[in-house]
Amino acid sequence: MFTPPPYSPGMNPVGSVARLRRYPVKSMLGEDVESSHVTERGLRGDRSLALVDRETGKLASAKRPRMWGSLLSFNASFADPVTAAGSLPPVRITFPDGSVRSSDDPSIEDALTATLGRAVRLAASHDEMQYYEEVWYGSLKGGAEPYGPVIGEEDGEQLIDVPASLAALEGFFDAAAVHFITSASLRSLADAAPASRFEPERFRPNLVIDVPGTEGFIENDWADRVVEIGDVKFKVLMSVPRCVMTTLPQGDLPEDRDVLRTVSRTNRTEALGREFPCAGVYATVEQDGEIRVGDAVRLA
């Protein structure tokens, strides 16, 4: 239950942290945590690993479903507790058949290659700009134009090339190191399309913020504002343009193209200088620290 925080000059209490999530391997399913250290790279351990296509050199992303959508049938979690300092523990990768392998297993890349049907390597860091490919699916986005250069076509849709981690250091993120979504936004989507399921997992946020009694896509108005949670201060950058990943099957969630259609119909807003179907916001970290489930969320 949300408890209003002590008075803090210039900070407005808006809600509390309902869930914290990290995704140890880009585009695989992730894990809930009760607390996390947060740095300029986001939640400690989040997107710390990624698969790289050995043929193209690009990051594997389920934004290109025909090639990489099956990544959402893998689950990644850390084998041991993640601490604020020191090396990260190995990641336990659960394969679609239920088998489990460790990220430090010498045969892990062979196993991933065999299951995915495409040669991959497991990358832990990089020192140059990384790119991934995305099938745009403009028909699900109300005709919104792509935010990256078109490099081809797949299944009758535009294929675009997108730089990763524009606002994060050495991360395997789509844009920024931290992604919030509020319960108000999820409720608004569910109200607009009751037959679809708008669980947070579809949107892959790091923080789900509970805002009781509030309606609408309230985080649209948080751009350029500071959010304070626990010891951490975040700076909100922009709304999150949504992609086909929100529609793909994962866990017990079925494929549902109406998820993205509903976002397009209910919340087209400005990001990257143009309008896109959006839900949630990206943020950078201005002050490191610890955050926990239940922490109050304050907005400057």
C-alpha cells in the first residue's frame, strides 16, 4: 500500500514502486526483484548480456520476430544474488525445452545456436555503437513513419536499422537504461480493449509504478522532469515508442496484434520529434542508489 513520503521541498508524491524487473539477457524473459542498486547503466545486471548474430554483427532482438521472436521463449535470471559492487554472477538461461544452462558454460553459444538455428555469440560488453533490426509493422501503428532508416522488407513490412543504447553507457538497451510504466497507463489500455491482456510483461519495463486513483497516460507529462525513488534520482527523457514485441507470445501471454493497435489508437504522443504509439517513459539516472518495491515515487 502506498504511504505518502515525508515532505520534500519541490517533490510531489505520485505513487509507489509496485514491481522491479530486470532482463539479464536482451530480448529474453526476465525476473522480478525486491530491490536493486541503480547506476547510470540502470538496474544492476539489467541487459548485461546480449546475443550477437555472427553473420551480421548485429544484436539479436525480438523486434525482428521471424528471426529472433523465439528469444521470448527463453528465461534469464541470475544464479546468485546481485550486489552493488564486484562482478555479476553467471546468468541461468532456461531454454524452451526446460533445460537450464549457465552463461559461463563453455558450450552455451553452441547450445543457443542449435536452438535458434542461427550462429550467435553471447556478448557481455562493447566499446562501439551496436545496432539491431526491427520490422516496423506500420499498419499496427496507424501509419506512423519509422524512426530508423529502412534497409529492406520482411513479410511485406519495412525492415529498419536502429542504434542501441543511445542514452546509456555500454548497455544493450533500446534507447535508455531505465523504463517506467504506470498502473494508470495499463488500466487505460485495458479499458480500451477488454479482450486483450495488458500485463507489464508485454512492455518490458524496469519499474511498474502504482498510481492509485489516477487515470490516463500520466507519464506522458513527465518528460524533462526528475523522479526520485529511494536514494535514486532519475531524469525522464521521453515517452517510449512501442513495437511489435508487445504483441508477441511470451509465458502465458498469447500473440495479440490488438495490443499494439490499441496503443496506437489511445496514446499517440511525441517522441524523437514525431508522433508514435507510446506507453511508458525512458529515463536516465542522475544519482545512484538503492530502490525497493514499495518505495515512494516523487516527481519534481
